[in-house]
Amino acid sequence: MSINLNITPGSTSTGSGIDVTSVVNQILDADRAPERLWQTQQATLTVQSTAWTGISTTLTSLQSKVNNLKDVFGAITAMTAVSSQPAILTATAGTSAASGNHVVVVNGLATTSSYYTDPVTSSSTPFGTGTLSLQLGNGTPVDIPVDETNNTLDSLASYINGAALGVTASVINDANGARLALVSRTTGLPGDLTITGDVGLTFNKVAGKNASLSVDGVPVSSASNTVSTVLPGVTLNLVTASEGTEVQLAVGPDVTRAKQAVNDFVSAYNAVIGAVNSEFTVNSSTNTAGPLAADGSLRSLQASLLSDVTYSVAGNNGITGLASIGVNMNDDGSLTVDDTKLTDVLTSKFSNFQNFFQSAGPAGFANHFGTDLYALTDPSSGLISLSQSEISSTQKMLTQQINDFEDRLAVTQKQLIDQYSRVDTMLRQFPMIMAQITSQLGALQQGQGQ
């Protein structure tokens, strides 16, 4: 190790000194060689941790898509109900619905019962007092007391709405004056209103009716325009009455949702395998691979993914693996969807398609894949968690080494400053000492000459 002493020029009375700070820093910089190695290792570990975090994020997304394929109430089991005339009828189907075609005729919609009064001068005009009786369907009548505090249309409407009687009261104003309107909150006969009593108002009734329809020729009466008790798992939504018009209702697997679930899985899988592959790709400019290229855990992850994605089941009417539903593997391990083949399988072999992903126990593709993904992503014992823990532990160890090393260097620095400060002082005092010696020698020579 060569050290530049940085000699500082002297004056006529002092000698040349040295730059103590520079000299000490040079010595300490040379001593810091191990520390720089540790810092480089820390930087590498940080990059590796970031890479694992990125891969973990893609794995979490993949796990979500696999769980969607596993979900017995999700996209793979979803059913749909398609109406030939949605302006008359729409429908939704749950997972318990059975596939089939039905004919529905909507003869009449369920209507809401209401009452309205003859007009009075204004909404604040007082009328008589007494008691009104209100009954919903076959329910128990409820008395509405009318006295000086609520014997105007405004105050009576406010009282009824505050009493939660199952009706909505409002005041309607027009050229004829003001009227009180009461509308049942329940459609059909169960919500049919009956109002009796005399408080000086004349009430007019509009009766509520049940919906009238037929399903596959069977007459149905419904108090609501939402009918969920006729076809198991299917809810009919009556939109418009069209007596005698036959609406075709097709109930079957939701092919669109199932196809989307497969495509979402493929996209998520490709994101993971792409992130893994990028770690092994050598950069042509730097001639180096990714920070995890030499990590055995990444190789294990890659092998697990490739094993899971090639998993197959036996029999199942030919739907045994991803390739049999139109999902093919490329040379780099990524997947590509053959939409034509996938659509054909979904329309002709949906139950086999469903069984491939969700057969009971661990045998189904999604269940098998999900189990392995959990082992990889488990926050306490998963492969990524263990790798990140090892990185964190090593970083802490290196940080402690650096801190201890800096403490030792601080002591060394003080010793060097003291040492070289003395050397600097000696060098600066040297001319003065030499002058003293020369003067003393001259005096001795003069004494000897006498």
C-alpha cells in the first residue's frame, strides 16, 4: 500500500509538514476493503429480496386465479339463464340450477295497492278527527288516530310515514287541490290495502294484484315480480306483461365466465413463469443473469410450477389435462389458449371440464395446484418466506459486522491521528532544531579558536 504524505511547504522559520487527515483517511480506506465487500454483499441481497418480492406478488395473483377455479360457487360452476325476450322477462341462475329449456308466458305483473283521497283545498286545510283503520292483505288492522295534531294532509302523511305501517304516504297537489296518496310497500295480494273510518276524507282504492304467468304450461301466481320458487336455482324477473307471448328461457353453464376464469389463470401463470425465466436470462450487454439465477430455491419453484401445470387426471371423457381443453405449453414454459378448442369443450363437455378442475379431494387440477401454491406462498414455511428470512438474517449479520468494524476503525483512526500529528509536529520543528544545533556548534568553534 502506497501512501501520499501530502507534504505541505514550510516557511522561513518552520519546516514542511504533512496533511494528517489525508494520510489517516488513506490508511483507513485501505483497511475498509473487507467492509466494502460486505456492503457489496448487502446490496446484492437487497436486489435479491426485491426480486423475490416481485415473484411473490405474481404468485399471489396466480393463487387467486387458481382459487377461482377451485371455488364450488365460482366461475366454473356458474350457471346462466338467457331469455329470448329480455324486454318481457330476464332471469338469473345459481349453481344449483339444472340445465334445461323452458317456456314462460307473463300474462300480468304484480301491482301495488294504493288509496287516494278526493281533493281538498290545500294540504294544510284541516279536516275532521277520529280514527282510520289500515289493513295490509290478511294482516291485523292498525288504528291511526287523527286529532288536532295531524288532521291536515301534510301532518297526516308525516304521521303515517313515521309509524312504519308498511305504506308510503305522500301529498299530491294539482289544479283541483291537494290529495293524500297511500301506496303499499308490498306488491300483490299480500300488500293489498284496506282503509276504513271517517275523518272527513273520501278515499278511493286501487287494488293490488298478483303476477300471473305460466312456466312450461303450469299456471303460476306470484305476489312479486321476482319469482324464485318455480324453477329450482332460477330467479325470474318479470319486466312487462305480454299475455300469450311465449318467452324461451335457456338455463345452462355460464360458458363466458368459465372461459374468462381459464384465461385469467393462464395470464397469471404466464406472469409468474415470465418473472422466473427472466432471472435465468443472460443480459447480452453485461453478460450476467438475474440476481436469483444461482439460487436453488428459484429452480425448485420453477420445477414445481412446471410439474403442476402438466398435471393430468385419468379418464374423464378425454378431458385429462390442460392441453385437452385447449391450453398449450410453449417452449419457454408459458401457456397459450386455443379459444376455438376451449369453446368447443365448454359447450360439449362442460361437466368433464368442471370435473377436471374440481373433482373431489386433491385429484382435481385446481385443488392440486392450489395445494402446491399454498406450500410455496405460506407466510411461515413457504419457499419464498424461507428465502426472504435467510436474506434478512444475512443482512442483519452483515450490518452487525460493519457496525463492529466501524467501531474498531474509530479507535484506529484516533491512534493514527495522534501518531501522525506527532510526526507532523516533528517535521515542522526540524529547521528550528537544526538552527539551534548549528548555532551551538558555531559557538563551540569560536571558543576553541581563542
